[in-house]
Amino acid sequence: MTDAFATESYWFLLDDAVADIRWEDGPGIEDDFDKRLAESGRLPELAGAPVASWVAARLARLTSGLPGRTTDQQVDGGVFHLDFLVFDRDRTQLGSVQIQADWMGVAICCVGPNAGQVLTELTACLLAEPEEVARCRLEVWDPGTGRRHAYGYEGGEYLWGRYSRLQQQGRA
């Protein structure tokens, strides 16, 4: 398992620590990242599942699978987060990217120099082969409600966020 992938100019390494990123307005913040992805017209058919499930499955493919440390989280609101360290091609760390996603949307934050360019390349990488996803199940326990939220791709379908399709049909 590599936990890393490259774009034209950058390397993204999945970080197992929860980054302390300040979400300040600027070129490295997109609160509606899911809308940018959806408006590209390149997302596969999600059958009503949230874009967050596609993002998890796409990143699982790019990183050769999401390691166990990222797939079971406890976060208020049932939001999952994935943190990446960003390096240039000379292996100099430039900053960090944090993706926060739930059944309502996907937000992304990049801190460091050239944050706008980093996000542009990351977006292009995600959308380059949108059908290339990997099986994964990211579960988030929301301590505020006591509910589990599932995101990802398994059994040939995307998970529904607050409840997987199997849970909605009473089979899980």
C-alpha cells in the first residue's frame, strides 16, 4: 500500500495525523468542492449516493487503498476527513490538504504556497479517470447522535452516507 499519489507537479501523501489546518478564506478553500466535481460532468452515476462516497472511493484507488487508520473515524456531524501532506517533485514539503465530506457535500482546504494550483492539479487528478475507483468503506461514528455514517464503494455501488443502501432496505 503506497498511501501516496502524484499529479503533474506534486505528491500527495496520506497523513495519519489529524492536521490542525486553519480554514481561512482564500485560494486554497472550497466549501462547495462537491459542486465543482459534479458540474464537471465527469462523475459516474452515483444513484443518489453523495459525492463524498465517490471522493472516498477515488482516493482509495489513487492511494492503493485507504488504510485502516483512516476508515473508522469519530467526528461530530458524521463528517469524514482525510489529510494529505503535499510535496513538490524534489520531495520538499509544501503544505497540507484536508478533505472534509459528508452526505451533504465535500469541502477542501489547502494550506501552503500555490494553494490554488495545488487544488487545480488535485481536481484534475481526481477527474482524470472518474470511473477508476476502489472498494472502500469509510465509517464515521457521530457521538452527538450515536449514528454511524458510511461512505465509499462496495458491492458495485456507492454507499449512501447516513445509511448505506443495504441499511435503507433493511438488509444490513
